[in-house]
Amino acid sequence: MTMLQTALHEIETAEELRKIIDEHENVMVCLGRMGPMCIPVYEAMEELEEEKDHIKFYTMAFDNPEGSIIREDPACQDFMGLPFTMYYKNGKVAHATSSIQSMEQIKDVLEKHFEN
């Protein structure tokens, strides 16, 4: 049951997220809602998905109980604003951000963590 209206694949379970990060070297997951801070991040991800074949882009609904796998991650402990965005490299958290991110901010993280 998807909750977010984006062109990105929506992860529905913690088990699915674990499988994705185990099977792919570079993964970006945005945990959010269909709100004004989240939608620009989804839009940037949709655009980047077309350019960056070596990165897998996903969403997960913040209100999905299974989203606790991200909400309760130590990297997110001080986060206040949605969305929570996680960047996984080789199955581990490489970086995490909260609140709205511009295309440039997202590209900076992708280049720093996924381009080497």
C-alpha cells in the first residue's frame, strides 16, 4: 500500500529496505510525507534517478510503522524536520540529512559519498 505519490519506488517494509541496501552499493532513501519540505526532495531524486545509474533512489512513508528502521537510526536521533534522508554505501549509513534539501545539497552528498 503506497502512501506517497511520487515516480520513485516506495519501500513498504523494514525487511525490504534491508534487502535493498544489502543488494545495492549506493542507495538514497527519503522518509517523508507529501508535504512542502519533502516534495522538492522527491522531485530532485526523480531527476537524479535518470542521470545516476549507479545509485538507487527510494522513498518510504514517514507514517508507515516500518519507517521506524530509519526514524530510530542513531544517525537521525537529533532530526527535527521532515524528510529524513538516508544515504547507504555498501549496506551501511554513509550520511543522513533532515529537512528540505536543494538539488545542489543532494548532489554534494552524492558526489562525496557515492562517486569514489
